[in-house]
Amino acid sequence: LKKPLLWLEALTRYGARWSAAPDFAYELCVRRLAESSEVNIDLGRVVQLACGAGERCRPHQLERFVEAFTSRGLRSDVWVPNYGLAEHVVGTCGCARGVILSQQRPN
């Protein structure tokens, strides 16, 4: 959160083609870009960005992100839908129905 542009610099450095973040991360990047003069960001390899993780995505914010980073190679058609599945992961870590958990100590 302190240096959101590090995320985009990592995408550049490692040639990432896909990434995801909540809406506020895209907003922070737009703000920090306006404050920064020297950043090494080239998003030309990125083919998909997802916004979500359980937070609503604001279309105007995603448009601002594209406008801010188009000159750094970002295409306007990178957005894909995304939804955080943390609740479902918790549900898959349970026991079979009818099993009662006990607090037995291992021998």
C-alpha cells in the first residue's frame, strides 16, 4: 500500500501477462503515477487484468487506470471479470457431514 507502483514494476520486470487486484489498488497506482517522475513500467505484455476480490469494481476507476497507463503499453481490452473465493475455500476445508470434531491430543 505504501508503494503501489512496485506491483506494476514487478509485472514489467518479470514479464507478467496476468494479474489481479481490488479496485482500490488501481486507484492508488493512478494517484502515485501522478506523483512520481521516474518509474520503470511497461505493461505491453499484460493481456489480462482482473478487478474484484470481493470488492465492487468502479468502471470509471478502471478507465482512469487505462488512461494513465496507455502510454506505458497497457491495452484497453485487458479487463476480465474476477470474484474472490475466500468463502468457498473455507467451505472446502471441512469434514464429512456427521463427523464430530474432538480435541484429542496426539500420543
